[in-house]
Amino acid sequence: MESPRKSKSSLWHALFGDPVRAFGVVSVVLLLALAVAPTKEHFSQWHRYQRQYLTEIHDRGDSISLRRRFSPGIHQIWLPELGVVDRCTTCHLGLNEASLSDVRQQPFRKHPVIPHKLEGFGCVICHGGQGAATTVAEAHRSERDGEMPILPTRFIEAGCGQCHQNALAGTPQLNLGRAMLTRYGCVHCHSILRPDGTKVAATDHPPSLVHVADKTTREWIYSWLKDPQAYAPSTTMPNYKLSDADASDISAYLISTSRPQAGDTATPDAKASASPDPAAGASLYGQSFCSSCHAVQNAAGNLVGGDVGPELTRIGNKVKPEWLLAWLNNPRVYDATTPMPHYRLTAPQLATLAGYMQGKTDTDYGANVHLTAATTQQVAHGKLLISTLGCAACHEINGVAKPENFAPELSSIGSKPRAQIVFLPGMERSLPSYITGKVRQPGAFGAGVKMPQFALTNAQTDALTTALLALTSRSRAIPDTLRVAYVPETAYQPAGHAGRLMTELACFSCHRINGRGGDMAPDLTAEGSSVQRQWLVDFLKNPNTLRPALIRRMPRFNLSDGESEVLTDYMLTVYQSPAIDQEMGLATTPDVIERGRQLYYSKYACQGCHIIDAKVDKGYIGPTLTSVGSRLTPAWIYEWLKNPEAVRAGTMQPNQNISDEDSQALAAFLSSLKGAASKGAKP
Amino acid sequence: MMQHTSVRTIVRSLACYVTLAFLCACQHAPTAAVPQAKATGAAIVESSGGHQVGSTGAALKEPIVVQVNDDKGTPLSGALVTFHGDGVTPDPAAMLTDSSGQATTTVTLGAIAGRYQLTASTPTASHPATATLVEIGLAYQERLGALLADKHCTRCHDPESSAERVSNYDNLAVKPHSFSDGSTLNKLSDADLFAIIQHGGPALSRSPLMPAYAGTLSASDVRALIAYTRSIADPPYQPAGTFYAHK
């Protein structure tokens, strides 16, 4: 029992026996303790990378300059206003070194060219991850639940969307994702607030179902509900995976509560559609440029046409003949806010077009659907289903109010902590993989999930995920002064007779005026400064081809002389650009015109894109200039040549910095081209 | 006696522990199932999917399809094909050819812009046969260049028309170069391309049909266009840059 105590005391004695020895021992212990920190630093990961960097650049030709710009130690980008404390540059040492763009070994490669400077934005704003960390695992993988790991490269555009709320030229994926949020009906159920507090509004036009029995049959509604994509592969309506009984009950409710719309079936010549001429119908469909907005599947199964309106491949299966006639006669009777224009078709034209479209029928579609008359219980069950599924969030339905906040708000979804997410087994535990999985297959997340199944490609899912990941709490915390202000679409609406005509003709579906409208056709904000009166009157009555290569064109609305003149006078008076001086004097002597002609063909080689004489010129990009002198005003031509972008933003015509003198000569030459139009009569 | 028992217990528990550890290690080892080949081909050829231009970090739009043939040149089903490449992630990485002798995989590119090589290989009687495909990944700047080219350039520079757009190539007296025409464009320096785009063809005594874009495109836009043409150049572009003597 005594021996251990004895040895212990002898050890004590050996170390601290006399004061000198004790002092020595304590000093050694202290020195060792002090050495811990430098040793740890020496063996730290970032230090190892810095040594590796020096070896990497040692053999390069510009190693002296590279080494001069290298400074050892921890580097940090600190931007208090953005909440950025990024030490990434401690290991990523070559981010600003142009000559290291060929290095494939990370972390030393140069950063790809982007519009922002690293020093001004840091790294984590776009890439995610933990900026303050100094180890790879902590910075990149960030495995604690409250932390955001780095974003996979394919979602990198989400970073841009935190400050930029409008579409950017360089972020197609983000732009597509945002367009889908508003076009696929996401924001009907989920509310999304931009960082400035404005609400993201839907841009789709889900049809009202208040008068749906006028338009279609219960059988069609049943087939449609069962599988919308089977009727129209391009539709944005999701698949709710309904059982036969549920689809039958919902269709029963919709039909039984539908109220007839006055004037909906009151077309005088409805009987005339009995013997339609298919060839005439097809040519009228083509002349009316229906395909600018509506797509049809061709024989090869490809969709041809625009996506503004619904796909028409099997329209004959859907609509009742008398409804179609009434709709084509004036769509605003049935739906006051439709983007479809009111074509002024004559009764025979209506019959021909309706007959042609009625022929777009797939006899196999819905052939096996036989529904028995619904009982009151079934109708009541249909109503219950409609409120549970949230149909009224998108569609106006009789007897069911639009639900408010039907689905969770997504304003900060891009910062949802992992602790709040229920991941599926086997799923990567990250926010992007959760969002992608939820968008791709909501049903996998449990039977109680009400979100329906959308028909999306992988690229669309990634785009949507990008747009959602941009909705971060960081973007809400950034001071307003540092954020790029969101420019909303204006609520511009012209008044009076012309204004009513423009609503009826749905000009804003394609044209943009004063910040409102589509982008399919030219912006008309300064159209009044641009064109001559007689030309516009004629054009509106019969829009001829200005750009031969254009596939989507202006349709003919069959306007009366009076309507055309009302519209023309309004546009010439109101849509004027203050920058264009119509009273400017333009010398039109023969030698000036001749000089303009030479400039046109030699110095500026305009014939590369424009046609004056179809026998000689072949340019196919810009509008034909054969009779441009009777179409455009000389002042507008002059200003246009000097700076096309200033006159019409987004134009393809390059700004060639044409001098005043050259512009005047060219304008004089072009104004002298009166073409056939000056003789008046046009076919 | 007591000591013997405890030693035996320790040995036994150690053995259990080692076995357990071994089992655990086995479970964590990669278990990517490589299918068993049912046939052995003689050659492998690319069917489609090569020379795609995609975005860094994203999957290529079109799948990669290769075909395994036997020694008579007829497609062979059931042959093992493995895909691998530096920086690319094929999914699946190994598979058997289908009934038409083809193996299809989707490929995700790495995060670095540039060319990626994907090698598809199949074992033959003597040595593995390989087919190498090249894919191109574009980063932000090159992607911006591609978008700008689509808006301002390809109508004339691309001889192919699409359903949405008619090419103007055939209408031009002097034919413009395709942006991937490396044999011509690789000889022009960045500065020369910059001058042609900014000041038009006549700046370098070239066709006046090429307009000046200095007033339309910013300097960074023009650099993006050049970066795009460089990245899709065929044959590939080797940057001249600054040469330093090796030490």
C-alpha cells in the first residue's frame, strides 16, 4: 500500500524538488502551451493551401508578380451593409489573377468573368456557404442545420435575383423561373412578396368557370380533369391525379351550377357552319395569324405556334359549336378580360373558321367516357372537393369563394433552414434538392400534400428552383439603397373611343405602350412620331408584310374605315416622342438624295438587311424599304438612323454612330422611296 | 481461472468488434452496381450527344448515346459500356447496351468553363475499345455572349434557318464566318475581333456588310461575344496570351 504513494512523491520531488528545478519545469510547460497556437496554425488547412499556392505559382512565368501580390495570413472581405464576412479568399488565392484562368486545380483558379467585383460583393451572396469559416468542410458543406451550404453551380443565377427583381440579359434561367412562377399559377396559391413589399402577380389567365356549361360538356371536363396533358400537352393546368368518382363529381358540380351567359349562343348564322370548306378555313386561320398566339401539334407531334392562348390541337373535342361561333364573333361577351382580340369577322367567315376549328377533333379522345346523371350527394361532394383542392384559387367558380393564402407564403423560401424541412429518405439534405424534389413530384412528400403534379421538364424545374432560391432573407435585409429598384408594369389604359377599340382588339397582348403590354410586337409608345397618317389607316385595315422573315405577324381585324381612322388619329396625336421634331427642315435636292443612295449601298451597306428593290437586294432581317417614304416621317428616319436604341429600346438595328450629315442624306434618300404605295391602290 | 475467462472475453469481444467494423466498412464502401456483361463487342462509336454546348454545373440538354458493334459491324446488345471523364458526372456511369446496341447516359458538366472529354469504353476480346466525345461548358460570360450572339449576330453568321428564324446568310454578297469557325477566327487576336465588332468590317478592310456595333454593344458585351466564339471554336482556340520563359 505504501509503494505507490512513495513513487508519486518521488516524482513530485524529481520535478519540483528544489526551486530552480521547479522554475525550469514550469517554464517548459508554459513554452509548450504557447507553442500550441502557432503549431495549430501551421498545420491548419488554409495554411496548407497557401503553401500549396506558392508551390503552384513557383514555376509559372509570372511567378514574381504573382508572389508580390500574395500576402500570407487570413484574408477577409467585410461588407457590413450586406452582412458579408467572407474569408474565402484565404484559400481561393487566384480569384483576381488573370493568368491563372488555365489552372484547373481548385482553390487556385481565377474566377470566371462576372459583372461584379469580388471586393464589392464578397462570395457567399451568390455562392452560399459560410463565409467566415476557414476550413473546406465548414465553409462549403456547412453541416449544421441553421447553415446554408454552397449552392450547386446550376442554380447560381439565384444569387443575381436577390438584388435584381426585373429580367436581366445574362440570367435566362432566373428569368424563365420567374416567368413560370407567374405563368404556371404558382402565385394564385402561394403568395410571394418581393423585398420591396410588392406582391408578385399572376400573368396567366385561368378561365372563369361561371358559364362553363355554355362552352363545353361534362364529359370533356371529366376527361380534362383526369389528365389535362392528354388533351393539350402544353397546358399549364396541373394533374390532380383524381379518381374517376372525384373527377365525375367535380364535373357534375361545375355543370350544375353553371349559369348561361346572355348573348353567348346568339349568333344569327349558326346554321351556316353546316358545310364548311376546310381549305378556306385553313387559309382564314392562317390569314388571321391565329398561330401567333395558339399552338397546334403538327403531324410530327411538334407544337407549332405561340403560347399566349391555349393549344388548339383538339379544340373540336372541347367546345360546343354554337359557343365557338359566339366566341369567335366577340370573345369579350363570354370573358371580358380575355387577351384574345375581337376580330370583326363576317357571318360567312365565322362559319368557315368555326367549321375548320370544329374539325380539329381527335375521335379517340374521351370516347370511353359515359357519365350517368349525378345525384345531389355527388354534386355536394364535388363542391367539397373543389374547396379542398383549391380550384377556386385560380378559376372563378359559382358558389365557391377564392381561398386566401391557400398555400404557404414563399417570400423567404430561399433561406428556409434545414431544421424546418422534412426530407424524404435517401434525399440529399439540402434546400435546392428539397425544392427541386417538391416541384418535380409533390405527391412524394405525403398524401396530405395538396400541391398538384405539374408537367415540367428538368430544365423548367431547375429554372423554377433558381427563382425560388433567389427569395432569401438576405435579399430582404439588404438596404433599399443597395437594391436595384423593381420596375413594375404600368396600369396604362387609354380612354375614349380609341381606348375602347384598343381594348377590344387586345393591342396590349402583343404591343407595349407606355410600359404596359406584351413583347411580341413593336413598342408603340412613339409610333405617332414614326408613321404617316395614310399609311397607318391602310395598314390597320389590311396589315401587309413589313418584315418578310417574321413568323408572328399582325392579324387583320377587318376594321371599318371609321375605326381605322379613329385609331390612327389617336396614335398620331398621343403617341408622340418629344425627341422627334417633325418640322425639321430636310434638304431633298437630287444630289443629297444621290449621296444618301451611295451611303446606303456602300458605306453603311444597308442592303445586307433591308430590301429596296426585290430584284437586286436580298436582305431579309429588317423591314422592306420599297415604299418607306410613304410609311415613315423624314424626321423619324433621321433620328432613328442617328440612334435606333434611343428611339426604340431593344431594337436589332445597330447604332452605327452615323453623323448628322450622313443621317440627313440617308433620310432624304429613304423618304424619296415612295414605291407602289404612292399610287394608292393596294390589293 | 478468473484471469483466463477475462482474457477470453476480451479476445472474443475484440473479434466481434473487428467483424463489426469490417461489416460497417463493407457497407460504406461504394456499392455502385456494375452490371454483368452478357456480350463482348469489338468497337464502340458515338451515335449522338457529342459537341454539345451547355452551362457549367448543369446537365447537357441532349443525352449521350453510343453504340457497341461486334466484329461484323452489327449493333450488339448486352455489352458493358462505362462512361468516365475528368470533371463530368455521367448518370448512369456504367450500363449494358439495349436491344439496338446503344447505351444512353445523361451528363452533368463540372463547374469550370471549357472543354470536357467524356470517354465511353467497352471491353473487347483483347483491349478495351473507347470512343471520346467532347462537350463544352459555358460560364456566365460565355453564356451572355451566346445570348447576345443570338440577338445580334446569328441571323447572318449562322447559315442554318430555324422554325422561328430565317437565316440571312445566303442573301449576303460576302459570306460571314460562322462563330465556331476556328480555322479562321483563331488566327484573329482578341484585339482584332474587338475592333471588327466595334467598328465594323471596314475597320480591318473586311466586308462593309458587317456593321459597327460600338454604339449598340458595350465593351463588356463585345468581350462576352469574343469569349463565346473562343469557347465554341472548332478546332479549339489556344490563347496566345503572354508567354513567359520557363525557369
